[in-house]
Amino acid sequence: MARLSSNQLQIFLDIATEAVMSAGAILLDCWGKIETIEEKGRPDDLVTEADKKAEDAILAVLRRHVPDHQILAEESGRLGNEENDYLWAIDPLDGTTNYAHGYPVAVVSVGLLVEGIPQVGAVYNPFRNELFRAARGLGATLNRHPIGVSGTEELSKSLLVTGFAYDRRETADNNYAEFCYLTHLTQGVRRSGSAAHDLTDVACGRLDGYWERGIRPWDIAAGLVILEEAGGVASAYDGSPLVIESGRVLATNGKIHASLSQSLQEAATRSPYFSDRTHAIAKEQLLK
């Protein structure tokens, strides 16, 4: 992959920043005024007019600055020249379910991948006015101040975060076993409802580790750059190199990475919540 200069990275980072700030302003403007909430093919996978307006704002910024680049957007899909090596992965509202319910935990995420590798990321939380930014080799910041991951070295002393995919009612591979098992091994497991939010919380040391399945590139592209530039580590569940299209990610401060990876692999065999019978009972209850 051709190495981008610091100047090029800074230009792209400024574009990402403009995009997330524009979308964040729309989310605040629409807050508490949502009239239409739709489902995208399955229960709980929601979209609102705020998602669409925020995405339009991001697209307008990208088309003005980098009209020849590819775009992968949560609501609009893949746009632009697919032969171009530059791909912007955008989530205009990561945390739509929270937003639709009036729960103020949601962010805007814009990341740039070059030849499939995340290089630039900006994540903006309009409710806390927190802007996370990073580019490869340039470090990570929160509101322009440098950030770094936590120093927690033991899994038993860690605070983690995770999430549950929209297909959790349809599969036994639903993260329930992992959640329960790691709740017992750590000081707690939180759930924010936003993957990008989770990655930035690990990046700035508020949390020590994060894992999730059923995610998409637009959920994590920006957050991965921020995490790694803050000193964190991201991989597949088993510790092998992360494939961003795989739908699974393990991200930590680096110090608990091996132990969290091992525990994720143990969870399926050691937790009673993963049994087929347990899954069948849960499904029966949902259908009543």
C-alpha cells in the first residue's frame, strides 16, 4: 500500500472532522422531534429521518472534497467508483435505537480506508460535545488533546463493554454466553448500544476492552484508527489479524488482550447460557 504523507492524512482527517460535525449538528437539531421510525428488515434494526439527514450531510461534505473516492454508507450502501482505493465508511447515527428512544448515547462515525486498511477516523458525540480524531502515525485526540488507553493489566480488574447484534433472537451465537461469563470474570461489562462509542471509550481509557459480533465496517472503521493510535490493540476473537468485514472484533488496551481473547474462546464451553436447550427456551418465550 502506498504510504500517505502526514499532510495527506491531515487533509483527510480535516474532511472527516467536517463531516462528523455537520452530521452531529443535525442530530442535535432533530433530537426529540422524531416522527417516523422504521425497521430495516428485522425487529430492532431502526432508521429515522435523523439518520438519513445526517448521512446526506456527510455525503455532501465528501462529494465536495473527494468526489472520486468510494463511499460505504449505512443507509445508502456503496457509492462511487469501486475501483478507487480510497473508501469512506460512514455511520451517520451509531446508536439509532438509543436515539429513537430519547436515550442520549449516539455518535457519528466517519473513517477512511485505503486499500482496505483504516487510515483516518473521526467520531463525534454531539450530546457530550466530544470529538475523537486520529490518523495513522499522527496520534489520537479527544477535543484536540492527546489520549491513551488504560493501564489495567489484569482481566479481573477490568471494565469491559460489548453489544448484541440484531439477529440475537435467531441464533445461539448471540453473545449471551460471552457476556455472562465475562461479567463473572471482570469488574463488569457495560453495553452502550454504539460500537464506535465503545471503541473511543477504550481508546481514552474509560474502559479496558470491547468485543462484539454482527458489526459492519461503518461501525468500527473510524474507531479502530482512534483505538490503535491511542495505544490499543484490535484483532479477531482468537487474536489473529482483524478482518474488518468479518463482523467480529476484539479491542483492548493491549495489556488484557490475550486473557480476554482466551476467555471469549472459553465462554462457549463453560457457560450454560450457550446450550441449544437454553436458546430454544428463550425463543419459545419470545414467541408467546
